Amino acid sequence: MLAVIAPSKISGMDRRLLLPLLLLLTACAPTVGELVDPVDTAVGIVGPDASDTAASSREEAAAEELSRAGSVPAPEFPDGLDWLNTEQPLSLAELRGKVVLLDFWTYGCINCMHNFPGLKQLEAEYPDELVVIGVHSAKFENEGDTDNIRQIILRYDLEHPVVNDNEFLVWNTWGVRAWPTLVLIDPRGNVVGRHSGEGVYPVLKPVIESLVNEFDELRLLDRTPLKLRLEKEGRPSTVLSFPGKVLADPEAGRLFVADTNHHRIIQADINTGQVQAVFGTGAPGLMNGAAAQAQFNNPQGMALAGDTLYVADVDNHAIRSIDLISGRVDTVVGTGNQASRYPPVAGVAPEVELNSPWDLALAGDDLYIAMAGSHQIWQLGLDDGILEPLAGSGREGTLNGPRAGAELAQPSGLALGPDNRLYFADSESSSIRWVELAGNSPLVGSLAGGDQTLFQFGDVDGVGSGALLQHPLGIVSDGQLIYVADTYNNKIKRIDPASGEVKTWLGEDYGWRDGEQPLFYEPGGLDLVEGVLWVADTNNHVIRRVDLDTGLTSTLVLSGIEAFMPAANDYQGTVLVLEPATAAGGTGTLLINVQTPQGYKFNDLAPTSISWSVEGNVARIPIEFNVTMPDPTFPMEFEVEFIEGSGALIVDLNLYYCGTETQALCLFDQVRLELPLVVGSGPGAAVGLTYQIPKPNLPNY
């Protein structure tokens, strides 16, 4: 193996020039293989040589078969790296007694994402024996930023330590060639082997099981739980969580949002932001049925046909449909499992296996699917159910030409143009490309961005391949210009399809600001209707509205989501039981006080609601005390009748609040306060309930 030499520092231009050399044939690897003996010249790890194997005795060979343990010590992590999901840097020395699994990944790589479920399953099965450590070695400049890695940890709910290896120090030490690569280390701190590609669970499960059993018998296994500080601790609830795509329907006054990390689709009034319907329970899964019982898993792109909404359900590897009249959710195609063959095999819906469908576009009865996981675009005939590849061989690359032989690179956004072309955001090649939908020899071609390698990226306006983008995910056409969510550059750009000229329109560095000079944070989805560009501002957890003529940007405040929360017996908010109180029978005073943290206030655009209930008939609370109002003023005082006995007062609070400087970022806290109460015949003080909203952990705001 050739050792990969990492530069001391990789900046934007350096990264574009050096990565093709540094990584040689590196790519996101979709293959599923076996755990192999490591070969690493940089650290002196050498796999078995054929002559050595031949010379070994049968007894040694038999002993080797009985043990999965390694024999070469694993190298330590370099000092000075940023660590996430842990209070302090970890060392392999302190993890002796644990099975350690290093996951080398980069967060724009679809194949890396495919490994997350398998890693989570292994962590669940070996919670005290296995420690997974994510080694994030960034491909894109934007991916090397620690704050951005933190966002992706939150987005994919990763609960293991992650180290930011943005200068390729750990990568170089281990001689890694491809994302994803996994390295297994035994409880003595020796290297067991490595695996490149997907399919981590079936490959690693038997090896980990063997190591756990072997070192448990030797009494060398340490099951002491690893103390972590997860990035999600202290994070507030937002109405949306990493929304991926948005779709506007002005004729019916509807706006559809893929509330991706809440695993649901939200329908809201396009003018007021009032939530009209929610499809999905909010928990990941694959379940058909009524809106409140259905389940999605990481939904993204949508397409609308009358009152049927089609959804690309990424992690279910399925296309779902929503009947907007009845609210019923069904599966159009997909089995719930990632395609077992690569690339997937054509067939007839619904049983065809898919591979991470990311976006949709509809033309008549033809539904086009950006199949990010297999680097292809597929076509589904809604009339006959026939599903087959439209463009892309399945090989990741930048090769243009006839549709079947072309190479795509994780297409993630689709837009139909007026020229009988389907334009797509080819995220891993950081380019905008097109596929002809008709003609005797339909082709795939490039419009703008890098067209030679997967490592031509940056932030440069220009013409054709002279322009540079960075992992674009969203695209839409108004019939004249093409608008692009240049995701990793945190910008909205415009392209003239006639000339290929790319110009930055809106955005600078990442952040959040409305007005004429707005800021975005990794926007992922776009739609454009009636002079308004709608933006799914993914890492800001909001939907933005941009006037096409002026560029004036505002944030749509979604309200009324509490009406679609689970019923009382399925309550999923925070429940706080307060210290018991006493009261005297008869007319008395009930106080409630809710306080926002410093620097925050109640939102005057989205209404807070308060609803009361009683257990044990210890009070009569009029129904008019259940209130809904924007910007409430606390404390509130109510006159109630207390009744002798014992029971509890219960108040459900749905609290919309925001930063004093970020009014439109709507944070949401759902809490139930339970106050045990004894009402006697003697005197009693006023009964009060108090709640302090925790200070949100939002370092970027």
C-alpha cells in the first residue's frame, strides 16, 4: 500500500489541487467486502506474507483461527485535534479493555451515511464493550469546520465521539485510501483489521462478538461505561429540524416542508405559516396509514400531482405517496431496505429495491428520481409502474455522453427545464449537469462547475467549468434562469443555461440574517413560484422566503404545530413533577410563572398555549383558562375554586420563544407541570407553578 502523505495544512485552493494526488483513487466506496488484515507502511503494520503463512506450523495456524486478536499496536491520536461528543480528547491507551472501531468518514459522502445504521446497531448490541470513534477527514473545505461537523452529528443523531481530522493527520497515520474505511482494534490496543465500503454490520458483527467473548474469558474486557458529553445535550426543540426540501403550491395556498430530522412532512398555509397538516409520527420508521400513524425516515424531495404528494423517503429507500384529501400515506415503490444489488435492478413497482432516493421531479406520468446512493437518475412510470435507470452507469464520476454510460456523482436535486432537459445538482462533483429527455441519442452533459474530477470545487463565479461550486443540493428553474442552493458555500447562485454563466446572488459565510443581504447555513432545497424563491435553510432549521425581484429575504414562522402533537396518553414532551402544595377549600388564587432564559423572549409571531387539567377533583378550573396567545406576559393569576381532597393540578405548556435578535428562529418547548395538591379546610397560601425554560445550547446564534 502506498502511504498517503497529508499536508501540514489544507486550505481551499490547496485542497482542490492536492486531494486528487493525496487520495489517489480515493472515492466514496459502495462496495461490501470482508475485514482484511491491515497493511500500513506509515505505522509499520504488515499483513501476513504468503511465504510466512506457508512456513507457519499447523498448530500456529489453528491457534490463529481461534483468535481474532491483533498483534501490532495501534498508533495514538495526534494532539491538538478538536473532539465532539466528548468532554475531552480520547486516547487509545485509556480505552484498553474496550473493542474500538475507527470510522473514517466525510459528511457529504452517501456511502458514509449508509454505514450509520449499522454502526448504531453495533453500539446498541455492545453498549459497554464497543467504542466507536468517528474520524472525520473532510473532502470539502466546508466539511472541515468543527461547527459544521457538529451540525451533521446532530442531523444524524450520532452518539459516539468524533474527532475532526481536517488536516488528514489521522488519515495519514493509518494510510487510509477511501471513505468510508473502518479499522477495528482489540482490547489490548492491537489492530485487528480494516474494512472499506458499506455493509459494516454483517462484516464486523462476528469479529466483534469473537473479540468480546475471547477477552471476556481472559478477564481483559472493561465494561465500565464511557462517559460522554453529547452535542445534543441542552439543545432546544425547533419547530423544524434540518428541513431538507420545500415545495410550494400557491394555487391551493399550501407549502410543503420535508421536516427531515423530525421524519415528517408538514403542510402549512403559504401566506401565514399556520400548520394545516402533519404527516408522520415524528419517529423514524416505515409505516403506511393515516397521517398521525404513518412513519417516514429522513424524507427529502417532493413532487406534487394534484392532491397527491410524492416523497423521496431517503433512509427507507422508498418513494411514498400522500393523499392530501384523506391524509393517507402509502408506499409507491421500495421495500424499506437498501438495494441488495449495486446498482439497483429495474423492475415494476412496488417491489423494486432503491438506493437513497434524494429528490423528485414530475413531468406528466413520469416521476424522475435522483438516486443519490447509486449515482443515477431513475424514471418511474406512474401509469404502468415500470421503474428503470434513466441516466448513469452506477459508477461515481464526471463522465458525460450517452445516458446509460455516463458517470454521475450523488445527484441530490432535480429541476425540469424548458428545453426538454432535466437539470440536476451533482453534489459530489460540485456541478450542475443535465440529461436530455428525448432524442435519438440522448446525452448527459455539464452546465457549470467541475467536469473533470470529483475534486474540482470551490466558490468562484464564472462560465461553465470555469465556475466552482461546493456540494450543491438544491436546484430550480424559472424557465429562464436556474437557481442553485450552493450548499457548502452557504449561497444561492444563478445560472444562465444558454451561456453557462454562474453568478452569486445571495449569501456570504454561514449564519442567519434576513433582509437585503441575507445569510444562510447549508441551504438544501429550493422551489420557485409566482416570483418567490422558497429556501429550505437546513442548518438554520427554517424556511426562507426570497422576493425574486429585490432579493429581500424573510423567514416564515410556522405556528400551530402543537395541535398535531400526540394525545395526552402518548405525551412526548418533558414532564416535571413539582414540590407538593397545600390550599384551603373555597375560592383561591392560582399563579403560573414561566420565565425565558437571558437573551430570549416569547415569540410574538407564534402563539404560546396553556391548558389546564385536574386529577382528583381538587379544583374547578374554567375552560376559558386554557389560553393561546403570542408574546404572553407572566406571571398569570387565575381565580379558582379549590375542593377539599388530594390530587394534582396539571398544566400543559407549548412555548414558542426566540432570541431577542433572532425573532424568526422559532424555538419550541413542550412541557407538562404536575403539582401534587392537598386541599384542606384550614387556611392555605396561593398555589403557584413556576417553570424556567433552560438556556438553549445554540452556539451559532
